[in-house]
Amino acid sequence: MSKVKNPRRVADNEAMAKTRMLRTSPQKLNLVAAMIRGKKVEKALQDLTFSKKRISDDVRKCLQSAIANAENNHNLDVDELIVAEAYVGKNLTMKRGRPRARGRFGRIIKPFSEITIKVRQVEEQA
């Protein structure tokens, strides 16, 4: 007796990649994710490559991983892929502090976040 195979979490024409523990706030990461939502993957990679945001390199790595998953694991055509979804979630928060005047303690919060990118194969209309 073998275990029952887990069902796929995405549709047959989709692939996804997830990156955790990105050292930036979810609000800042969502600005970069909004920049690539709904675009073709080639255009999204170009936008991320030439973006001035520090976190765009990590988002580009995640997008390249989703493209590789689509090509190698799901046999999808790379030229027909679009970024179907790119959403951001919170991760852990490091709490640090700094001494302030009159014996007080100023909290410094260092947030981490995670990003999930789903790519979908869409046939081109002639």
C-alpha cells in the first residue's frame, strides 16, 4: 500500500515559486510585486533587472525559479508565460532596541516577508 498522491496546488497550466525570509517589510516588497503582476515574464525580468529597489534582485530570483519550475517540472512553454499572481506575506519580526533619553527604550522592529509568484501559460491570439 502506498500513500495517496498529493493533488497539485496550482492548475495544469501554472507553476509557482515561493521565497521566504526576505529581509524587507511586506509593504516595500509589495511595491516590487505590483510592478510585475500581469506582465509577460520577459518584460517582468527586464523590469526587475533594471529596478533601483534593493529587494528586486531577490524577486527576480524567485521569478526565475518559477519559470524554471514551469519549464522543467510542468512542461510549459516559456515564451507564453505571464505573471498570473504575485502576492506578499508577513514572516517573522526581529525586535531590537536602542537606549533613549530618561532611561527609556526605543523599539526597533526589523520585519521579514515572503513572496509567492505564480506564472501561467497563455496562448497568444493572432
